[in-house]
Amino acid sequence: MKLKTKVLLLAIAIHAVFIYLLTDLYTVNRTKFLIGEALIFISLGFTYLLYNAISRPFDTISSGIESLKDKDFSAKLNTIGHPEMDELIYVYNLMIDQLRQERLLQVEKSSFLGKLIEASPSGIIIFHFNGHIASANSSAIEMIGLPEAEVLGKSLNEVGGRLAEELYILEDQHSTIVNLNGIKSYKCHKATFTDSGYNRTFIVIEELTREIYIKEKNAYEKVIKIMSHEVNNSIGAINSILKSCLNYKNQLDEEDQEDYETVLNASISRNHSLSDLMSNFARVIRIPEPIRYEVELVSLLRSVALLMEPEASKKEVNWLWESDSLIFETSADYQQLEQVFINILKNAIEAVNPSGTLRIQTSSAAQTISIGNTGPGISNEVSHQLFSPFFSTTKNGQGIGLMLTREILYNHSFKFSLQSSGEWTEFKIVI
């Protein structure tokens, strides 16, 4: 029951009692009865005026409370001419102005922050209080590599994938660098913020692939230039001396001449091999900018496969071709892409099991090329180093092939990945 209703009922009860008492004076003293009756009418008039004076502030306060309940900060209260009440209304209106300004500022900040997060090149993942993913910007979704519907509302250990696994074990207020398949590198930082008095977690993922690639390239370019300069200078002088020594062969005993010539020729041959090795390293840092023109990729792949067929036949490899179109064209450097496909197929043939399958998939709709092979797959330890300079898993390997492949694909701005999934190891290129 409202307070003004209680006041009204109390006034009615009091006047009813007085009216009842006046009925006894009617027979005893009519003069006092009339005076009492007049006083009651005057009291009723004052009570009515007092009730109105109380009722208006109550109605005003009630309307203000309803506006606050509805979170309507645009409605203000009008003054009613009562000094104390008008002062309260002034304070209320001042509070409403401040609340409206604060809410507008909050909405603007929230809108700006949302747009900033979405436009950020860094991946940002925000979690609910229970650890499930509340939101993730488009960069984070792309880095995780799954559709948004398969990410939101799940915890990281339910999402799956290498990056999600690394993020799941990341501790609060810590940073780490995650390397995926030797290609992608990410700096990940996990922190908390306060929401409604409780801590919520968020993760920022910054891609470092390009920066690390540039630093690596600058480093191995310097190393290769120094090595190439020193080795070639030394080899040229040594071979010149060795060839001069061959002129003294006839001065030796006849029985020693053949061994002498054999040793010197072996040394010269080894020096030539060392020179060729340095030339291969130097090729990586001397790759020219691609000369682009229209290249038909399906026919290029088939010509490279025909070139690699003798090597594949030694392992009795089965070829599997899958294509959504007979023609798949792109703007690229023909010779450089040919070298890329040779390197990829060569590695696939070396890795495939005897009598295994080598699968080549092309999709002009998705603009992708995939070369996969059955085999033992790539371990996590090896996957971190696949495209590292001079790293090789084959005996006497120089680590040149994948370095050269990476350089060419980077120069073409093609995205690529190399990873094992199930029985397949797949090199995928996105044109």
C-alpha cells in the first residue's frame, strides 16, 4: 500500500471518529454541534489540500522511479512549487543528466572498442567467466583456421588445432611465441580484465611470420655472402695450385704417377662440389622478382609430374589426380613455379612409402593446389623447423629446397602450409 493511500485512510478514520462524537452533541447542545460540524468541514478542506500537496510529490517521485527502472535517462521532472521537493527534483534531474552522459559515453566507447577489435590485424579472443570463448575477431578466426560457429561458445581444448592447443596451456599474464609447421609464427599474450567485479580472460595473438622471415633472411644472406666469398676465393687458389701440381706428375716414378693424379683429381673434384654447394646457397639470396604472366597450372603440374615419374616409379608410387577444372590459370613466373613444384614433388616422393599414393589436387574455385603423399608424416619436433634455413631431414641434405620454395612463394604473395593429418602429409598453396 502506498504511503499517500495510508495518509488518506488515516484522515478518513480520524474524521469519522469526530463525526461520530458530534452526533452525541446534537441532542445535548446544538450550538456546540454546529461549531464542531463547521470545524470538521474546515478540517476536511485542509486535509484535502494537504493530501494534494503530499500526493503530487509522490506522483513525481514515482514517475522518476519508473523512468530509472526503464533506463530512460531522457525524461526529466518538472518543479511543483514546493521548496524542499523542488530541490530534490533539481538533484534528480542533475543525476539523470550525468547518467545519460555516462551511458552515451559508455555506448560510444563500447562501439569504438568493438570496431577497433574487429579491425585489428592482431587476433583477439575474449572469454566468458566459465572459460568458454565469448567473442573472437576475424583475425583470430582466420589464425585458428575454423569457422566462427565452431569456435564461439567452446573452450580452447574443445576447439582443436595446434594453435588452440598452445593457447589452452598458456598461463595468465604470460606471453609465448608459437611456431606452426615452420611457417607461421605467433606471439600470444594472455591477460585479464574486470567485468562486473569479476575477472575475465582475453588473449592477443600477433603474427610474427613476416618479421621473423625478414630477420632470418637478412641473417642467412650475410652468412652465405661471407661463406661464398671466402670459400670461392680459397677454392680458386687451391684448384689452381692443384692443377699446377699435375704438371709435375711426369717427374715421379711411373708406378706413383697414377695414384698422384687420382688424388689430385679427387681433390679438384671435391673442390668443385664445394663450389657447387655454395652456388646452391647463393641461389636462394639471388632469386629475382617474379616476371608474371598467365600460367596454366594443371598442365604445368602434369609436365613436372612427368619429369619426376622415373623417381616415383622406383617406389612404385600410385598417382592420384583430383581437379574441378581442366584449366586453372594464374598470374605468376612460370620458371619459378616450376622449380617450386619440382621441389615439392621431389620431397613427396622421398617421403612416400613404397607402393604409396601421391595425390595432386587443384581447385580453380577455391584457388588452391594441394600435393599430398601417404607416409610416416611429420613429427611436431620436425614441423617447427621445416622451413628453417639449412634444415633437412634427409641424409646429406642441404636444406635448400624448402628455403627456395618459401622464397618464391613469398615473392608471389601466395599463402602455403605443410602439415600431416591422418595418413596424409600435404603441401597446400593458396593462389
